[in-house]
Amino acid sequence: MRRLGPALAQGVNRRTVALLALAAFVACVAIARWDLVEQAARMTVKQFARGGAARGKLLFEIALFAGILGFTLRVVPLRVDPRVDLTVLALAAVAGWCAEAWGTRLGLWTYYTRETPPLWIVPAWPLGALVIDRMSDHASRLLAPRLDTRGAALLYGGLVVLTVVVFAAFSRPVLTHPATVALAAALLAGFAIKPDPKAAVPVLLTGFVCVFFADLWGTTNHCWRYHLQHPNTLPRLGAGIGFGMVFDTAVVFLCLRLGKAIWAPRAKGPNRA
């Protein structure tokens, strides 16, 4: 068997360590709230025993959750940059907590545990940020031959406008609240300061897709409910998921931009060594 080169071996080792760390992290979150795991297990057994449509819905939710978890474990270790990844993880954890606190305390969405916010949901933000970051690499390669600079700028502008409109419409009951204003200003800054549409578009499109599946799982099994879901009709459910797609993606986009900017190589001046 041929030996791996030093660079390749280091890459394999990093990916292995990342996978083990990720699995351990998920396990720790589950252990920390084992009461919720036990409660979910009891409800699963009860709903499965009902049979019929309830059982079918349950099996769909289990398959979707397993797919999301397996996909996360698969794609996060594909590319490992410890400095950037740890920075993004920290930023996304803080930003995720702030986003959840804003939404739950102002009544824009609620969790079944009634926590404002529940700490057990916060780890989903950094994990989601890494998934979106990794998958945006693939999106970039797919879009590169099809999207020129002008097209990227137009699409980027359209996605930003879409995000602003959806955010304003969804948060209309609390649109003038100081926390809403501060959050909106931070997200707009992430879009407006030194934009790079060709790099940003793949991230935003990837985020929309990834968050769709996460929100589909969370809302259909009543893990969380948006304020629009009263009554809980299919169009209102779709509107809530649509907000989650653009809002969560915007928060992650800001974290990725900031995390990568911190470690970006600085241009050297003419008189510097």
C-alpha cells in the first residue's frame, strides 16, 4: 500500500478529527438535554402506535432528521480550516443566540419548551453555518461558468431585496422595536459593506436550500411555530418557512463574511517586508 504524502495525510487527519469532534459535539448536546431526548422517544413510540397517517408523518420526520444529521456529518469535514472554522463557530453561536432571543422574546416564534430562547437550539446555528459554507463551494463551481459579473450583481441585488422585504413583512408587529432595528442594521451591513456578489450568491442560494429542510423538519413536527401559523394552514406554514430561509441565511452569511475577513491575508504596503 502506498503511503500518503504529508499534505494529504494532514488533510485526512484533520477531516477525521473534525468528524469525531462534530459527532462528540452532537452527542454532548443530546446528553445535556437528555430529558428532551426521553420525551421525544416517548412521543415517537406513542405516535407510531397510532398507525395510519400519523405513523407516515412520523416516519417522514425521522427520515428527514436523519438525513439532515447524516448530511451534516458528511459535508462539514470535507474542508477543514481550524482558525476560520472555530471563529465562524463562535460567531454563529453568539449570533444564533441573539437571533433566537430576538424572535422568541418578541413573540415572532415559540418553541415547544417555551424557553426564550432554548439553549439546545443554539448549536444548530454554528453547525448550519459550516454546512452552508461547505456546500457553497459546490454551488460556486456549478454557477461559475453560468454567472458573469453583471449577472451576479443583479442576482445578488435581487436576493438582498427579497431578504429585506420578507424580513420587514414578517417582523412587522415589532418592526420599530430597538432590537429589530439593531438586528436589521447588522444584517444590512453584512450585505452592503464591500460586497462580492460572485462569492455571495452561492452562499445565499445554498443557505436558502439548507434552511428550507431544517425549517421543514422543525415546523412540521411542532418543534417551533412562527407567529404567522395562527391558524396553522399550509400557506401560513410556507410563509413561516420562507422567512426562516432568508433570515437564517442572512445571519449565517454575516457570520461567514466576518469570520473569513478576520483571517483574510492583509495586503502589504510597498515599504513593508
